[in-house]
Amino acid sequence: MVNGQVKPNGVTDLRLLTVMSEVPRELFVPHVSKGYACRDEALHLPHGRMVLEPVLQARLIQAAMPAGGDHVLDIGGGMGYSAAVLSRLAGHVYMLELEEDFLHHADENFLHLGYENITCLQGDLNYGAPKQGPYQVVLINGAVPSVPDSLLAQLAPGGRLVAVVQSPGMPIGQAWLYQRLGSGPSSGRPLFDAVAAYLPGFTPQNGFTF
């Protein structure tokens, strides 16, 4: 997966490449998907959810530049794969999920793998987790029509937020990187074209859904 898909598609961060080669992605998908967990495709989860394909997930994480000591908010991480990867790159990861069974699955695997710097939180994805912030990195694992100001406000000075921003009615979105400079507001810029499923709480009304 790493050498055949991720590395040839612009992911050059050696720490990230090493971690992705070591974290067993197949543990964080449903049993029926384990045989093709490492294909470069989005995978279906229960509750109508999707796991981002490895290349998109890797490019978003690389753009966010997680570093040792960083506090990270992982929004909509599904069964826990992105949180597992981030936990090997940062100081502490707060995994925010809506679905209780996803959190239970993730927590069991974190315990099995010995990943002790992850805290699982249940709540609305578009609200974030302000009590545990501020964060140096926020990863939104899916598409949003726009990034709420309430999530950008949870960034620490210098903090980075990455997400796929996909306008209603458009079949293709763009990966965006937002950064908070000092104590002022965050500014953002597009990085590359991307397609992802809308996360719960972010689906546009009467709009296009993936």
C-alpha cells in the first residue's frame, strides 16, 4: 500500500510513510473488508459511513504536519485508523466520533496495539471538542460544505486544520489547509482536488451527497 500507492502520489514524509507501513489498516475496517483494506479506495462502514482511501488520508495528514507533542483532534475517524496513525506522529490524539460502536471497536484495537495516547470521545462531529483543546492539528475525515468557524476557533496559535471542502451539487471538492497565525483568525488555501463522503452533521440540505 505504501510503496505502490501512497509514496508515488506525492507523500514524501518519511515518518508518515513508516507509520502507515506499520499500522495494520485491516484492523480498523469491517471484517468483510479486511481482504482489500489496503486498496486505494474508500471503504464502506456501517451507518452509511466511509473510510478515506489511503492516498487521500496520507496527503491530508502530511499537509497538517503533526509533530511530537502536538495535541490532535481527529474528527469522524470511523473505526480508528486515522487516530492510530496520528498517535504515532503526535503527542496525544482525541478521536471524536458520533457512533458508539465505532469508538468501542477503535478502543479495543488501540489497547491491543498498545497505543496509549488516544482518548476516544463521543459527540457531534461538527461541534468538535473544545474542552480538550486547543489543538495543533485538526483532521476532518470526510467532506464538509465549509469548515465551521467553531472548529477553526479550536486551533492553537500556529495550528493546522485539514479537510475536504465540497460545495453542494459539485461532484469534486478540494482538500484545504487552514492555519491560525498567532492569536488572529485562521486563513486557508486549497491543496488539491479530492472526493470524499460528507460526514454526519455536515451534509448540505438538498445538496449533492457522495
